[in-house]
Amino acid sequence: MSRPTSAREPDGQRIRRRGRRPAGQQTKEALVEAARAEFAERGFDQARVRSIATAAGVDPAMVNHWFGGKDGLFMAAMDLPIDLGEVLARILDGAPAHTGERIVRTFLSVWDPVSGGPFAALLRSVSSHEQAAMLVREFVAERLFGRLVATFDSDQPKLRAALCASQVVGLGMARYVIRVEPLASAKPETLVTAIGPTLQRYLTGDLS
Amino acid sequence: MSRPTSAREPDGQRIRRRGRRPAGQQTKEALVEAARAEFAERGFDQARVRSIATAAGVDPAMVNHWFGGKDGLFMAAMDLPIDLGEVLARILDGAPAHTGERIVRTFLSVWDPVSGGPFAALLRSVSSHEQAAMLVREFVAERLFGRLVATFDSDQPKLRAALCASQVVGLGMARYVIRVEPLASAKPETLVTAIGPTLQRYLTGDLS
């Protein structure tokens, strides 16, 4: 997605960018990192695009340019540390009968290194802001679990995706936000063994 | 717990109470209701005991008198619409093999009538406030699921209680806060059938 630096970018960033970091992947990442911190601290509603851009040393106009606005930036900030395509690829890479376990393992491998990171911020946003709830709904239920369920030929695919989302969101809540012991400090494989079968049943088992 | 009204209450409420509602269960409930609204609107941190008391037409000192302060009031506000003892009694009333189903049914019977009610507020508080997280931890994981698990003779009782909490909290998130369809508008019995076995396995199944 990176473009060669040009002397005449369509939005004239060349002039406004003077004295700031060069545009490109690095600056984009700085913006996403600053957004992560701002959303974590203030939630979706109170987070300010201008503050985020300032913290990243980027012109606020670049937020629209790169992310289409605050919503897109929020999505990008939550989309970490690996992207959805990579998450899906990891989960689908193996025997279908162990997909549930791989969902738990992948989820923990993404969030454990940042101790849940923006998970609390995400929940704060979701619980106070319909737009954030919609984004999570679209992202988690449709783009992630919807596509996973679609790889099986199960009945009630939407209910299955929603059930998976409920357990995974609950796992994140219990481990990173409420921090219920011993779940909060359990080894990942303990949770893979405990919760994997739940997700496997939600994906392919009998729900009636 | 109600006391007969006395002409000389230890804290002298009789005089300060003049022109306000009489002390007693009714006023206590008004306070809890006002607290519920305030916590729902502002979250734990921003909620003000003084505002709650004013809304309920009660002297703020009564909050300490009855609930020991803001934390206790929060507990009382979240403890609704039926108390923990009643919840436990409902869940335990039946065949042990269907305890998981009764957990889901009871959870929905408590929260569905208020459309999740303070659930979003609770999460907002939990995600921004360690004290609120601690309260939920104590309330949900220890007092509720800890006691349920203790009625079975299972290994790893604390992990089991935490796993139950993770699925139930996730169910509340998905149904009332994120509102993932079709889970958000599914009939209770659909969710009882779908999620009951998950909880049953967390209570008594093989987790290794």
C-alpha cells in the first residue's frame, strides 16, 4: 500500500509536511500507535483526531487521507498486532476438528503480548458508543467469525458466529479486563484445552 | 434487615430527615434505583453519591449508613433485579446435569426484562476502574460461580468458576452491549440450548 514519495501528491501534503516526519508506512504506524494510546485513555467518544495526529507528529488531514476518518483509525488501532487476513490464515491452518483450539491460541497470541492492550479501551468505547459497538459487531462477528463459520457447512451460521464471538469476547474480558484468577494468569494451553471445545461445538456441533 | 423507626436513631437522621421521605426499605430502594441510573449514565468514576442521594430525595449520609459508601451502593445497584441468594436458589433448583442450562435461563430472566439495563454501565465501569473490576470479580466469580462450582466435587474449582464467568459475561456483552444478531434477539431457550452445555462442561466436564 505504500506509494513512492512524489513531488506533487494530490493533497499537497508535501508543503504541509515540511518539518514533520516523511509520509509512508512509518508515519502511518505512528498514527495508529498514537490512536491506540488515545483510545485506551479516553475511549472512542472522547478521543480527538487532532490530539492523535499531534502526538504522532502528523498533519490531521492525513487521518482522513489514510483511514477515512476517526472510525477507520479506530478500526486500524484495534486491528492489531496482526491483520485480519493473517488471523484467519492462522486459524484455518490445520485440521478442521481443532479450529476451536486454534481460535483460542491465536486470540491469546495476539493479545497476551500486549496484556490485553486496547481491549479495555475497546470495551469502554463499545459500552458507551453505538458506532464502536457496530464496528466490533462488523469486525468480530462478520469479518472474523462469519468467515470462519462459512468454511464449515453448518446450519445457523450467523448464530454460530455470534456464539463464538460471545465466548471470545468473554475470554478477553475475564483475562484482560476483569482479570479473574486463575484464568487471568493461566498458561495459554490451559485455556486452549478448556475453551477450544466450546468454540468447536459452536462452529460445528449440534445446537438444538 | 429493616429496623423499627425510632425517635432516636444513632445518627440523628430523625431531624435531618424532616420533610423528606421516611427512612426504610422504600427509601433505600429509591437510592438504589437512582444509583442505577447514575452509574448507567456516568460510569463508576464519574457517578456522584451526592447526585444520587439528591435524585432519591435522601440525605447523602444515608449512603454510608446503609451501604458503607459508593462501592457498596454500586454493588447494590448491580445486584438487581433479584438478589444473589435468589439467583443461586433458582440455579440450584433442579437436576445437577442441567445446571448449565439453568444458569443461562436465570441470567436471561434477570437481564432480559431490563434489556441488559446496567450491563453496559457495569462494563464501562469495569474497563476504566480497578475497584469496579474487583467488585465484579468478587461478585461474579467468587460469590456466584464460586459457590455454584462448590456444589460439585470437581477439580480446579476456581478455573471452572472463571470459565463460567467468561462465557456468561460474554453472553451479556454479545446480547446487550455489542448486540450481535441473531444472538441479541434470540429466544431465551435458543440460548439455553446453545450455551447451557458449555457451562455444564465448565462446571463438571473434563478440562484437561
